[in-house]
Amino acid sequence: MLKRTTLFAAHQKLGAKLVDFGGWEMPVQYTSITEEHLAVRHAAGIFDISHMGEVTVSGAGAVAFLNSVLVNDIRKLTSGQGQYTLMCNERGGVIDDLYAYRISADVYFLIINASRIDDDVAWLKARAASFAGGEVNLTDASHHYAAVAVQGPKVRAFINQCLPGASSAVMAVNAVTDLKKNQIAGFNFENHNVLVGCTGYTGEDGFEIIGPDAAIQHLWDKILAAGAPFGIKPCGLGARDTLRTEVCYPLYGHELDEQTTPIEAGVGFFVSLDKGEFTGRSVLAEQKASGVTKKLVAFKMTDKSAPPRPHYPIWVNGASAGMVTSGTQSPSLNVGIGMGYIPSALAKVDTKIEIEIRGRRFAAVTVAKPIYKPGKG
């Protein structure tokens, strides 16, 4: 039986095409992936992200504990700030990538991938059980929350209508639009408390709003109504995937897995080797010092072809060199694009490669990340 979010009826009412996504029945599109994608790039889009997981970590030992299991330095955060980070195993392989927010002095809020909730919670609980650096309270709060993401260059023109007034918790701001990138604050909405983070998975400006089911159901309708004059569209997983691929954001199970390290995946910037010991540190330190054998590259097709897709072979100089991890037709650029792993020696920008599509090889070239740089519409 597939799980359904609190917005399932809203998706049905809007005529969404629903698919199985990691055990959840989720909208892949409402009208077309291209139309929804371009709405986010030029106006605004709203996504149901209620399937994502939430974990609270609190107590006097919370900071030391999180710094022992996550690669970024949690001490950099003041209340109301968040950071992208990753959780690795002893081999440096990625268990999950996530967002960590500091809510107050000893309270942290983690947003984790839907497909990884059980694995992440089990890993964190096992580490917490053997942690001797102070009290740690760990709660899987995933079933307490629903969430939406509102993304696009016109979102700030109407979001204050939907969540009027100053913040009520976490950090003091006079309006939602006062939040800057990676900041989070609590707001009152129809007698509910919601958290609003200035983050997203599209490369565009926007917000992610987390709260109880009833609040998110009402906010979904309110945001669609307030955003209508600005061109907002409800958006599914299809557009979410094309948007994140254009800006080269990794997706767990594609660019990231337990056999791949953050260094190989090109997100080594988020690894703080100087903060002290953490799980996987020795492997990641060695890779940073000595280099890696494989690297994640971005590419554009230069031949006219069907869109590249995950698991398609990558060829370099007539030899099989790797595999596509994410691939699509870019609605913004109207060209096939993707990412994949190839040997580091071949991973320079402007390297000519070939993508094998349905038994035939088509020319492509490696490009700098991101493949597409979002503007302001």
C-alpha cells in the first residue's frame, strides 16, 4: 500500500498524474513537466514535499553529537540558520544528504530524504546510544509534519499575503520576505505554528514551509490563490527533477549512495575536516589530499538525440568510461543534459564524450556546474 501525503486529495482535484515515488503516491505532473518547470524558472511553482522526513535532535550533547555524525560543522550555525550537510559511513560513503537547522541553543531540526527515513533514524539512534559526549534526545518527527516548497523569482511578491506578520519563534524577522538564504523562522498561521526556511531544490529563490497537516492543506490553497496573478503553477516530481538537474543538485540514489563519497560527488565544500573527528573523516581527508579515482561531471548533448537517462553508458575515446546518474531534456536550454561518474583523469570541462542511447552513441561534452544558471525570470 502506497503512503499518501495530506495533500493527496488536492493533487487528485488538480488532475495530477500520480506515481510511486519511494513508496509514496506522489504527483509527477499536473499539466506538463516543461510548463511546470518554466513556471518555476520565470514565475513561481508550489511542490508537495510532505514525504520528506524530519528529525529533532536536542540536549546538552546535541552539538557534539551532530558534529560526530555529519560532515559539515554544526557549530557555525546560530539560531535560525541552516546548512547543507551529509551523513557518511566509516568508508566515507553517503548515508544521506540533508539540511540541518539550529532552532535554539540545544535544539536542531534535520530535513532528510523520504527514501532514507528508516535508514537515517536507525543510524542516528545507534550512534546516539553509544555517544558519551552529553545528553542527546533524538526523535523521528516525520509523521508530525507536512510541507510545501514555493519556488521561483516572483514568490516574494505574494508570500507575505499568505503568511502575514512578523515571526513568532526561532529568529526575529518582520516578514517572511526578510528571511535570507538558509535562514528559518517560526510563524503563526491560523492558530498553527509553522516553520519557514529560505531554501529549496530548484536553484531559484523561494521557501520551504513545514507544519501540521491542517495548516499545510490551507496554505496550499492560499498560496495557489495568492500566486495566481503572478503565474504560479502546482508542480510535480518531474519538474522538480529537471530543475535540480539543470543546477546540478545531487539526488540520493542517483549521484549519492553508500559507495560514493562527498568528494567524488563534488560536494567536498561541505566537508569540514578541521572540526575534529567524525564518521568517515579519515577516508575523506585522504581523498582531499590525494584525489579520487572517479568524479561527477555535468554534460550537454551536442548531437540531436533522445534525452539521456540514468544508467545510460558514457564512452570516452571509444572506451566505456562510466554511467549517467541523472539525465533529461532541459526545458530551459532545450538540449539534453545530465550528470555521471567518469575517471578523474577524463573529468576536465570541455572533454568530448558520448552517451549510449538505445544502442547508439551520441556526442556530448562535459561542462562546468551548474549547467544552467538561474536568473530572475
